Amino acid sequence: MIKPKKSVQQLKPYINGSHSRAIHENHAKIIKLDSNESSVTPSPRVLTTLVQFIQNAPLNWYPDIDSTILVEKLAEYTGLPADFIQTFNGSDNALETICRTFIEPGDEVILCMPTYDHFRVYAESCDARIVPVCGDSPFDSDIPRLLNAVTGRTKMIYMVSPNNPTGLLFSADEIEQILLKTKDVLVIVDEAYFEFCGITAAPLTQKFANLVVTRSFSKAFGLAGLRCGYILTQPDNISSINKIRIGKNINSVAQAAAAAALDDLEYMESYVAEVKEAKTWLVSKLRKKGLTVRDTPANYILLEVAKPQEVQNFLEEQNVFVRDRSFMPQLTGSIRITIGNRLLMERFWKVFEKIPSSCFFTNISRATIQT
Ligand SMILES: Cc1ncc(COP(=O)(O)O)c(C=O)c1O
């Protein structure tokens, strides 16, 4: 065996959600609430475009590495100039490419914890030293503590807004406060769930050269399987990133689908409204059962239970997939549940109701009173 580089030898890998062949083959029977994907297929307009595209486009050629048509539509969607936009093979690929572009071995990278763990892997594989910063509560921002962690070796700050899995949202004012004090640090604001809350740091990219916003077509637009994401940042940063970005990665089919999705914003907006309604319905059901639930401005909630692994296993046996997050700092007992449309959440509830109360509460008598 050839040994990988030291940072990879020592790396704790990211744990993916469910993704087996059996899951894909039996997708109609599966209630997949573990990766914050959309619960519905992309818009009919996207599907029609895809069929026509596959029949007519030169799939034997490499894709447009500048994603010209998609970038034009993204400029309109984001309100930023086209040269502030760069597409990627999913926002994960954007985060990875940003790390490879900017991190020198030994650079410090601040993570606002607990958060999406994939970024840690990209940064560590570039020999970064991770500096986790937790507030007193994982549900409240603590900007002074974050700024306190910045040293002369800090290269990046990674913050997810709304945060996965806590739902913590950073306001544009808070992000500006950070940017003003960290001119030599690249601040990455991951807005994978932007469409669910409408709050963004994107306009700040015009004022601050050290800000990169990342976005995804995998969540509200329902294109997770096609892989498409993008960044918003000043053209100089894009030039640096483009030295190593693999342009051919954003395949022609994904470009066509993402462009068509932007032509049908109504579909995305009506799905977002459905998710909000279903979230309110489910949160109220769970609370009535006496459970502690954290609502978020994104398409997931956090449920606190006594035996998270048992709850996850019970559900999995019934083909329902959720994500145990209890290993994360300050999230003991927490399970993340993706919210889809009302129909799916009603199917989820039917299975959820069968979980024994002993999995939810340490004190059974409390469960008896509450249920
Ligand atoms: C915060 C966050 N960023 C990025 C991603 C990855 O998104 P994409 O599918 O665009 O790579 C996810 C996926 O769950 C996420 O939660």
C-alpha cells in the first residue's frame, strides 16, 4: 500500500448520509430525511429542458467551462455582476477548491461550531490547523468570541448561515462586523440553505474583497443528484480560484438543469412555502408529544431525545432515514430531520409515532404524562 500524505493519514473522514444502491433502487419506498435534499423532483420545466437537451446537445463535447448561460441567469438571480460569479460541481466542490487555492500548511482555519463537517475535511487535507469556536449556546451567535480566536496565522473563517444543523442565522450586520475586523482573512459564508430564509451576505461581496459566499442547487432547487453550486466573490478571488478549478466538472446537463431551474423560480418558491408549512405542522406535533425541538429557518429541524441512536435505528428499519448529530459539540441527544412537503411529513409521522417512549425520555413517567 502506498501511504497517503500525513494530513490524509490522520484525517477523520466525513460521514455521508444514506446513499446505497438499495436506497436508490427502492426510492419510492424510502423516506429520506438525512441529507436535507428536496423531497420533490425538479420543476417540470427543468425535466422538459433536460429531455430536449439530452436529445439535441453535443454530449460528445466537453461542457462550456465558463457556464456562460447559467452565469448570466445567476447574475439576474443574485443581483451581482457576472464576473462576481463562478459555478462548481456542487458547493462542496467550491469549498474544496477554495481550500486548495488559499490554505498554506499550518494556516489556521476557524470553524463556527457545531457545523457542516465536510469543510473541516477539505481544510485538514490542505494541512490547515482547525480552530473550532463554540458560543455558550450553539443556537446563539457570539461574534466577540469568534473575533477573539483570530490570530496572525488565521487564513479563513468558515460560517454556515443558516447553520447546518443548528439553524443559527448570521445577520448581514454581524458578517460585516467580522469582515471589518479581519481584512486579511478569507471569510466564507456558506448559504446552501439561502432560499429557505432569504437572508444573505451576498451584497457585501461588492464592499469586501475578503468575502466568499457559497450557494447550492441541491436544496431548494432539488438538483442534488446533478451537482451544481456557485460562489459569489470579487473577480480577483475568482481569478485565483480559476487557476486550479476544474471547469469541465460542471457537466453540460447540470448547467442546463440549473439554468432551467432559474427560469422557474415560482416552482422553487412554492416548494419553500410547502416546507415551511410542513415544518410548522411537524414541530407542533412533536412539541405536543412533549419533545424538545429546535425549529430552524432552513429545511430541517433538530430533535432532542434520550437515545438518538436507537431512534435512528428504529426509523431505519422502517425505511426512514434521519441523521444522528449527537456526536457534535453541544448537541448531545440531537437528531436532524429534513423537512419535505406535508405529504412526506405525514408519512414520516405515522412511523415516528410507533417509536417507544423510552427512546425519547430517560424518565418514563414523564413520557406517560406527555403522550
Ligand atoms: C452547509 C452545507 N454546505 C454545503 C453542502 C453541500 O452542498 P452541495 O450539494 O451543493 O455540494 C451541504 C449539504 O448538505 C451543506 O449542508
